[in-house]
Amino acid sequence: MALSYKARRRLSVLALVVGLPAYIVIAVTVVNWAGARWGRLPIWAEFCVYNGLGILWILPLKPIFTGVGKEDPDAPKE
């Protein structure tokens, strides 16, 4: 079952307002934990890890964000 435009829009707002900050906290916590356990990574490697994690979060949510910035296709035409 495909999500309606309004449902995708609401889910995208929820993902950005709640999910993204939670993901950032989890990602930083995991990287800091790994740094405490095995030693801190060089700055370039840490940059690559954060960059990869920054791209990774969007992959499962891409279908929700597709077309959300456009007009509602189901809205009645005037």
C-alpha cells in the first residue's frame, strides 16, 4: 500500500524533528564509545565515519522524502 502525500509529509517532518536528532546522538555516542574502547581515530578517518553516517540515515527514508517538497498531486485543481 502506497503512502498518501499527507502521510509522507507527516512522516518526513517526524523523521526530521525526532528521528534525525536521535540518530545524531546515537552516532556520536557510538563513535565516542569506539574511541574510548580502541583509541581515537585520526581526524580524517573520523570525518569519513561521520560523513558515511550522515549519508546512511537517508537511505531507508528516501521513499518518504521523495516528492514532499512539491505540490500535493491529490489536491483538487482550481
